[in-house]
Amino acid sequence: MMGKEKLLQEILEYLAEASYKGDTSASLRNKKQMLYQYVEFAGEEGYSLELVKKFFFSFTERHLKRNTIRTAVRLLTTFTKYLFKKKILDSDFSDQFVMPREEFKEFHLLSMEMTEKAIFAGTKPGPGDNSRNQNIKLNECRPGLQFILRTGLRNFELRNIKGSDLELDGETPRVRIHSKGGRSEYIPVPMDMLEFLKLRQNRDRVFCVSAELLNTAIKRGCTKLGVHTINVHDLRHTFAIHLL
């Protein structure tokens, strides 16, 4: 078993390593919050299999969502493996953690065609929009949502694309994507957006838009069309189903 002081030190080093590997600020914040929540729960008793199991059970007692418990299990599994790899723990007991089943989520996805219409409707400038808002809707939100619909990217992956990530002059134009955990991978670019992307190769951010604006735009489009409201992440599911 590891004491509280040593545990706090290891958490700081774990978060520093996660930051170095490219975790987003939101991901680091969530990890820090969950780990310090565990420290508060365990008190001076530190870190052990019995305590971690009791920590997970406390979520159930508080009637927290299964997805919240799943997040805790995933994080402490990774953290346990990290401690074992550093030889802080004598054994990797994460294989004894029980992962709750995922909560069933009923999807209300739109067809590719209807999603495209919702994107256009939600990014159409209104009479009260000034030139800046018109530019954001037409030249940032609209192409950003279209790119997600054509590639299945996550919201943050789209917003992290830099001009230097675009490689458009080869036989197969592609873009480097910065994914979860600091991983990078290349995907082909949508050919109907190739000329648009060529104009943005010298930009720091290819799509200069916030996550909130993207979600607001697609929801606004759905409302205008009178269809079930979807969010940006639903475009990822729409893309996957279209591939199938």
C-alpha cells in the first residue's frame, strides 16, 4: 500500500507525463479532478486494490451515472498500470476492476443529406449578423462541420488542425490529426474540400472556431428544419454509419 504523500507526488508526475504526451487541457483537468477525488476519499490510507474498489462502490451508492463510473475505472486502470510500471506497486491489480456496462443511448441521427441541409441552415447568416459573424458562420463553422461529417473527426481534433498539418500536394492529399493521448495519424482529405484547404495551408489554425459555436450551429440548423436536434459528435456517428 502507498501512503497519501507518496500518492500525491505520483499523481503530479502522472499528470505531467500526460501533458507531455499531448493530453488536452480538458482531459488533464478531468484526470486531476478524478484522482484528487480519490485522494480525498482514501485519506491517509493511500492506494490499494481494496480502497480503489470501495471508491468505485461509493459512486454506485451516490447513484452516479454508469458512464461516470466507467470513466473512473478507465482512469484508475491507467494510473495503476503507470504505478506498476514504475515499480511503485508490487502488482498490477487493475485486472480486478469491474467495468460497468455502458448506458444505452438511443441515437436520433439524420441521413447524410439531411445533416448537410442542417449544416447549411445553421450556418446561414441572419439579418442581425455583422460581417464578423457572417464570416465565422460561412467560412469557419460551415466548412468545419462539413469536414467532420466527411471524416468522422472529433470536435477537438478538428479545432487542433494546423496549416502545417496539411499535406495536399501528393498523390493522395492528407492531413495529420492529433488524437487522444497525444497520438498522431494521417487521414485523406475530402476531395470536394481540397481547394478550400489549399487556401488555409499558411494559417495557424485551419478552422478558427470554438466547440460551442460548432454545436450551436448544427443545433440551430436542426431547429430551423424542424428535425430532431443533434450535436457535433453525432456527425461522427453519422459518418461511421454511412461508411457501413
